[in-house]
Amino acid sequence: MPPSGPAGEVSLRVQLEAVIARLPSGSMSLGELLGVIGDEGLLVLSILLTLVFLIPVSIPGVSTVFGAAILLVGISRLSGRPLWLPRRLARRPLPADRLRPALVSGMSWVRRLERVSRPHRLALLVDGRAQGVFNNLAFILAALLLMAPFGFVPFSNTLPGIALLLYAVGFIQRDGGAVLLGHLATIGTMLYFSVLIGGGGLAVQQLWQRFAG
């Protein structure tokens, strides 16, 4: 019998493992991936799309496609409207042969979070309209950071991926502690990117002075 939550519902880990098991073995598009997920929910979808960024192996092109989809999930949650994907994005082909192993590897993060996440912990951070707007805006910001063109830099996808995973698990379980950690991961990502941009600017300036001097 699969593990259940407090209300007798199948655990998040089991839901995700079932979705991964239903993925086609051949070629796959984002639209087909969403079709497999069906009515599992936008946050479960967000977790699934986040898993591939929690491992050190980079899959070219995926951060833009998945980041855009997660961004639209955040906008859908903020506006209260159904998820809409542009046709071009939905038809975007995905490297299925590399996607499934990455999803399976990323599940280790979900197992860890299930052990430490507590439903309704620090509920003040997740209950209420103002908190919902703020948290969804933070979720959208993390999705934008995931789409930033730093995919070749170590941890540039992992840090916002962790933030998005914490947000999604926190929203599902009404766990303000997980959401708070998500905010900290987002702040850490912004600081990391600031260092990258600042360091890159300094390097360009030094090169310019060397060749112009």
C-alpha cells in the first residue's frame, strides 16, 4: 500500500514517481509531458519540472523551456486563471533519453523534503491573501532566475531550482517553514548572480584596460 499523508492521500513522492513511470520512452514534447501529468495539479507539475535542475548534470535548452512553463504556472496561480501554454512552447521537443534519468535522480530531494516538511508549520507565512500574493510573486521571481542565461555556470540552475521546489512543497503542505527556506534560496540565488555579473564586469574592464592601455 503506498504511503499516505495525514488525510489518507497518496504522498507527494508516490504521485511524482507514478508520473515519471508514465512518461513515454521515445521522443517527448512539453505538451505531451503535461498530458501525462493530467490533473495532478500545477504545483506537482512545478515540482516535476524542477527536479532536473537539482542534479549537477546540465541538459541544454531545458532551463528555458521548463523555466517558462514554471513561470506560467506562477502567473496562473497569481491571477487565479487556468494554465495556458503558447503552442510553440508546448510543441518544443525535449531530450527524453536524458530527461527521465534526471527526474529519477532529482527525486532524492523530494524524499529529503518529505522527511523534514511539516504541514501547517509557520502557517502565518502561507495563510492569507497578502501572503499568497507575495509568495506567488517570489515563485515567479525564482522561475525568472531559473531562466537566466547562466546555465554553463555551476549551481546557476540548482539554486533557483531548490527555491522553486521548496516553494511548491511549502504551498502544497501549507508549510511556512519550507516557503521561508524558499525565500532564502531565492535571495541566495540573487546574491550569487550579482557576484557572477560583478565578477564578469570586472574581468571585462580589466581586459579593456589591458588592450586599450
